[in-house]
Amino acid sequence: MIGVAAANGGKKSGGFFRLLFVLMMITMVVTISVAAGWNPWPAVSDFLDKLTRLSDPKPVWTVRLGGKPDVAAVFNNGRVVAASSGFVEGYQTSDGKLVWHKNAYWAFPAVDVVVARLRPDNPDKVANPNRGYAVLSPVTGDVLWSDPDSIATWVFAQDVVDLVCPNDAQCILRDRDHVSGAYKWQLSVPPALKVLRGGNPRLATARDPAGWFADAAVGTPGPIPPIMPIVAEDRIYLVDTFAGKLLRDLTAPDRQTRVAYIGDRQIFSRSVRADSGCRYTVEVSDAATGTSVWREDGFDLDTARGAGCEPREDPIGAGGRLVVTGTDARPILVEADHEARTWTGPPGSRVLSTDGLLAVTVAPDRQSITIVDAAVPDGRTVWSGKIGADPDAMLTSNLVILRSRESGQLLVLRRGSMAEALKISTKNDLIGYGRDGILIFSARSIGYQPLKFQAG
């Protein structure tokens, strides 16, 4: 053991002396170069800049946060908002200047407000530090309105749905206008929901095929769904958000069935072990009544994980359509309402993103991207091209975002015209976006890349 320790110590000492020798040689070269009239520092500075920049070309501005960002968004009113565990901040879109800062447990941008649970200066003096939230102006950080009693909060584009439980026997779910705080509806729900806490507890909704974009999508939430399937422990509570009514509650019938919701449809995705792998069955019902609408064997919704074929993931779908792999390995877009097959791709191709109106697909060569109009039979092609191997894609309300980690290319197109709005090289992830720009990040740094203006 002593010999091993001595050997390890010798290796460490040898590594230290080699590093010291390299540093000495660099210093000597720099010294000689300066003496000869050549200044190497601009080249060194340029090298270090290229090494640390978030993208090429580099962002118009980069800021370093006090922690790794959890969520961020580009607002239309000249603000970028970024939040991490412990704080939420607003920056000027033009130059990245910090405008406001709030200490917060969590925060979520929501189109034209920011919803946050603020952290008091002295939590020990607050009776219920784990309750309540405030709605902030993204421009100034000022509190527009607040609620001190909520234990759980869901943030949508025009709604904030919160949960209050005055006692162990009573809980109330409330839908509020996210700007004014005015109530749209309130309803009593079972006290079993009192286990829910924090911002955006899980809903049993379909999983977006663009999973890589999930963190960036959180900062720009969509509209409130017609059915809110709230998960509390092992039960799902179905809330009609139009009428403000609790429809019913249910659990999955067995461990081989996954229950999820898309629009006003209930999806039972079942997978069981078979001789050649997994055997799949999908049954779609009316969410309000549970009445079966259609059923299909062989539809794989990418829910199964592991050798036992247990469905551990929610089914894939968006915009009222399910993303299915058929028995012949062909990807299919299927309308959840009535099983209409709106697009079918060649075997081995994949749907990268869809919102029900467009779909971004990649061919079996894992490079050729096609954007199709999913609202017409057979999917008319509106754009095609390549950016590198194994691309990802995301559709937003006004953008198409494409990237390839392998090539480091990121391309942003304007919906409608498919005009190029941005093309950069980066292997970093997106953390937020907006109509006018995107946000990329690495560790604690975020950078703002503006999009090319498009008239009209």
C-alpha cells in the first residue's frame, strides 16, 4: 500500500511539474515575442473569447446570473425575464442591463406578466412562507396583485389557476385573470388535492414530441386547456375549465395502462409484453363522460420503457393530434377526436414537432427535414432542407426552430413565409424565446440573439 501511495504521489508531482513547465514555456514565448515587437495578447484574447462565447456570431449581449437559469422569456415590451431558484430578474432587451431584481422561491413568465412566489427578507417572521404568490409587471417588477393563501399555482397564457385549502376538509380551485386577478370561476375540490405544492404541479397531458425544448417552452405558456387533468398522488381529477366544474376523478385501471389527456379526449395507452417486444393498444374516450370514441391495436405512443413494457411516459401529441408509430414503423399523425390519419411518413422517419397545424419531420437518413401542412390530407410540404445529423425542432406560434447538436447549427424560420430569421452556430441549449429573439445559455450565462425583422 505504501508503494502504491508513493507511486500515486509521484504521478501527481509529475503532473504538477509538467504543467509548471508548460506555463514557463508559454511565459518565455510571450516574453520573447513582446521583446521582438509582436504583441500576442490580442490573439490570446480573441482565442479566449471564441472559447467562452455562447454562439457564433456571439449574442448581442450576455449576462451572468447568480445561478443556473430555470426559466426565461423574451417579452414584447422590451424585457427579458430570467429566473432561478432564489431570484427572478428583468433585463432590457436592447443591451442586457439589469432593470429589476426580486428574491423568489420560483417564478414563471406568462406572456405579459410574471407569476412568482416571492421570498421574504426574513422568512422566520412569515407565518406561512410556503403559501401565496404575486403577479409582477415584467417591465418594472412591481407587484400588480397577489394572493397570500394559495398552496399550488398553474400558470397559463391568460389564466392563473390556484388552489387554496382553508382546512383539512376543504379545498377550493380558482381560475383568475392573470393581469387583474379577477375570478373567472371557483369550485370546491376534494381535500386530497392538498398534497399539491408550488408552481405548475403535474398535469396528465400528452407529451410534446419536442421534448428537448421543454425548458424553453415553460417561459411562454399556452392557453388553459379545456380539461385540466390534475394529478394528486395516484388519482387524476378532471376539471372542465370552461364551465368551472369538476367532472370526475379516476385512476389507471392497471400498471400496464397510461392515462393522459389531449384537448377534450382521454387517452388510455396500454402496452404489454409480447414474444417480439411490446404489444400496444390505444383507446380514446370522451373526457367528460368516459364514453369510448375509438380504439386501435398496434398504435405505439412511445409510452413504454424497460423490458416489462410498463408505460412510464405520457403519450406523445400536441395540437389535438397524437404522434403514432404504426406496426409497419411508419410515423402517423392521428386526430385524437375521431382517429383521422392526417399524415403518414415513410418507415423509419420521425415527427420532431407538431402543433396540429404544421409538423416537422425527419427522414430515415436522420438529416433531411420536411415541414408539412398537417391540416391538409397527405401533408403538403412547405419547407425542406438539412442542418446536420439527428436534428431537433420546435414550433411556436410564429417561429420554427431547428437545431442539430452534431453540426452545432441552429436555424430559426418565420412561420408563414418560412423566411430565415436567425442562423447561428452553437451547441448550447435554448432557455427562452419570444417574438423578437431567443435566449441561449451555458451554466449561469444567458445570451440574447435578436431575430431578423419581418415586415407585416
